[in-house]
Amino acid sequence: MDLNIFGNILDILTALFLTAGCFLGISGGIGLYRLPDFFTRQHASGITDSACSFAILFALMLQSGFTMVTIKLFFILIFLIITSTTATHALAKTALFKGQKPLLGREDNH
Amino acid sequence: MSWVGHYNYWVAIFLMMSGFYVVISRGNLIKKLIGLNVFSTSVFLLYISMGKIFGGTAPIINEHSQKFQLFSNPIPHVLILTAIVVGVATTAVGLALTVRINERYGTIEEDEIRAKDDSL
Amino acid sequence: MESVVDIVLLSFLCITVVAIVYIRKLFCAIMLLGIFSLLSASLFVTMDAVDVAFTEAAVGTGISSILLLSALALTHTREQRPPHQPYIALLVVVVTGAVLIYGTMDLPRFGDPNSPIHRHVAVRYIADSPHEVGPPNIVTSVLASYRGYDTLGETVVIFTAGIALVGLLGFRRRQEFKVRLYQPMDKKTSYAENSTEDGDEFEDNIKLPGANHMVLRIVGKMFIPLILLFALYVQFHGDYGPGGGFQAGVIFASGIILYALIFDVETAMRVITPKGLRLLAVAGVFIYGGVGLVCMFLGGNFLDYNVLSAHPLHGQHLGIFLIELGVGINVFAIMVIMFYTFANRKRGSV
């Protein structure tokens, strides 16, 4: 019985994380489409890259239990967190150096 | 889900024909190669669709797959696995030719190349 | 449920391909092609073709995009002409498509277990592979053992493509580039200079790719060994799970290409020299063919691994291990050679 309750809690947590992940993914997609300049779009895609994938992978880890799959998912999680943030950083830096200026900080934007 | 029927094949054919359209209607050589890549990927899709069995699983026999009695057909997988790598090799040769053409003619647009050929 | 995922992914594929047809910027078209490959890789997973999905993800989104982009850097980034004779082309395409769709009417339904393709040799492969060849992954056993001839042929095709590429583009060095790069860089001063966010200062350093990306360099240094290690895992675990020589070779090559992109092509060429790569490419094909010949000398047929050891299953295991190694080495070497030849080419006409 105890085990069953524990399983239910896990299921509910999984559902919560999956929903959060889906929400973040969709909002990131909308942001990518709607936001005005490169840097704000980067912000949207950065959310999809890190927070959304984190939520979804965490939900999957809750479901897989103590197996080899969980360890693999954990490695994917670490890999994604580090590489996607690095990619976002590198892109933004390159864009800045190549002359893209953020739209919001501009003087003539008022 | 019987209405799915041939949906996979039809989409594969649509993708194939889109790639084909790019190949024959565009003059830019790199765009042609992109179209060719789309074409080949959709052929892969057609082959893999044929190997799928509903209720089956990946053809790997181990302790996890003992409860499955059905395995998807491994033969299309083998054919396509090698075809993908061969595909990228041929794309690379095409790109190398494109780069050489650009060095010789200064353009990768088909009609400009033809015009320069005629003027020689 | 399977069908829903299938249909959603197929719709995404259609949208992507329409965008590819319409877009005129070649850079965007290449990025969309990468997305197209990734989507089709996901579709392959839903259709149980895990090995194929693995290869498509590594090749289609990785190597193929890199090669297209490096060719683009040597040519023009935009289509200059509208499509010529679009209506005739459209007519040809629509008629061909209609004929093909008419042809699919005779095909068995998608996912039907009773269709002829599943009633032929596949049954024998699935039933007999565990005690005839051994590896749990049937794809590996068909690829390396039952259909070893085909795979040898494909390995040779890749090798030939590599030769063609070297013949067309060669390993010509960029002279002025080399001189500048061989100047040893004083780490403290140059990084300090690079970190100033002054536009003019940056212009001087732009020729050193990655010099301004400290984060990228450090993360690259952290992850490239892991990528290479993962490639080795894929290579040697291919008998038991998805993976094998083709995928491992591509992943190993992408690790090296990442190194070349972050640090410098010249630096990478000093670590993995073109000469060494050419030797490796030959060695890969040689190992594959050599295993076949050894089988013949031991009294079996060409690529009949049973004779390699006293026990047929052990012989099969050894044979598959060796030829997968040959494939992996060959694919790795050719992929890196392809990247080097493009990256080392000077822009403009000769």
C-alpha cells in the first residue's frame, strides 16, 4: 500500500514536470517566433534548451526508476545543460561582435 | 487505425517530389544538392516505413525484448544505414565539384555557367 | 498513439520541406535541411529503426550540414535566380508523384505484419541469427555477417568518394594563414586583449577562430574527449545495442571536426595529419578485405567468419568485431578528410 502511494506521488510529479516542460517548450517556440530581435529570441530558445529539456528529462528519470536508463538520462541532462548554455553564449557573443545590437538598449527605439 | 493505411508512403512521395522539384527547377548548384538530400532522405523514409510492424519492437534480442514476439524487419534498416553514409559521401563529391566550378566560372548559377560556356 | 506521433512528425517534415523549397537564402536552407534530418531521425525511432535513426542524426544533422556550410563559405550564400521554367517542372513533378501514389495502392498497409517483405528472409534472420551469428542486435549481424559483401562494397564507395574529394580539392595549404598561426600566442596578453569588447580590436583577432570564445574553448576541451569516448563505446557496443562502425566513425570524426572548428583547422591538422588520415582510410578497407581473405586462406568462403576460431560463434564474433573496426576507421578517416579538404580551400577563383 505504501509503495502504491509512493508510485502515485511519482506519477503526479512526472505529470507536473512533463506539463511544465511542454509549457516551457511551447512558450519558447512562441517567443522564438514573436520576439523582435536576435537577443530576445536567444532568450526564448535558451529557455527551451535548458529549462524545458531539464523538466522533461527529469520527468523521464522519475519514471525509469533505479536502472541503467536513469543514469544515461542523467548524463544526457548534464550534457544538454552545459552544451546548450555554451551554444547560446557563443551565438550571442558572435552576434554582438558582428555588429548586431540589442534592439531594446537602442537610443532611437523610443 | 486503418485509415493511416498508406499515409506514410504518400508523405514520403510528397517529400520526394518536393526534393525532385528543387533539383529540376532551381539553377543554383548548392540548392540542387540540398534538394537531392531531401529526395534521398525521403527514400530512406519509404524504406523504413515498409519495415515497420505495428506492435513490434527494434530488432535487438536481449532480456528486455523477450516479452515482444514481433520484431521490425531488419533488412531495410541495414540497407538504409549504409545508404545514409554513402549519401553523405556522394554529397561531398557533389559539393567539391560545385566548389571547383565556382573557382573556374566565378558562379554556381546554372544559366550563367551555360552562358560562359557558349561565349567561349 | 504510435500513429499520432507518426502523423505529427510527418506533418512537421512536410512544413520543413515546403520552407526549403521556398527559401532563397542558402544558409537557411541548409539549417532547415538539418532540421529535416533530425525530424526524420525521430520518425525512424518511432518506426523501430534505432540504428538508422542514430546514423541519420549523426550524419544528416552533423557532418552533412558542416560539409554544406563549408562549401557555402567557398561560394555564394544566396540563390541569385528565380526558379527557371517552374511550371514545366511542377507538371513533371505532379505527374510523377501521381503515378507513384497510384503505385502505392498495391502496397500492403503500413505496419501490416503479413506483408510479403516480412515473410521472406527476414524471418530466417530473426529466428536463426542468435545461434548462427550471435550478436543480440540483428541489424549488426545482418550488416556484418549475412550481408558482409554489401557492406564491403559500401565501405569501398566511401573510400572512393574520399579519393575523389582529395583529387578535386586537394590538401592545399593557405600560406599566409599558416605563417600567422604558427606564431606562438602569449596566452595572458592575447586573451586579455581579446576580452576587451572593442570592435576594432576584435577585427585584428577575427582571423583566429575561437580566440574570442573562452567559454567555448573550455567547454570544448571538456567535451571533446567525452565525445571520442562515446564514439568508442558506440563502436564496441554495437553488437549489443544500436551502434556500430558507421555511427562510431561519424561521431569520432565529428569530435575532431569540433576541435578544428573551435581551435583551428591548422592546429587540428597538426594533431591528426592528412597523411595519417590517408593511411587510416586505406587501413580500414584493408582490414575489412583482409578479414575476408584470411577466411579464404583458412578454408572458408570469402567473409565466412566461422573458420576464424575453433567455435563458429567465436569466429563470427571475432570477424564482426574486426570488420566493424575496419568500417569505423575508414568512415572516420574519410569524414575528416572531407572536412579538411573543404576547410583548407581558399575562397575565390584560381
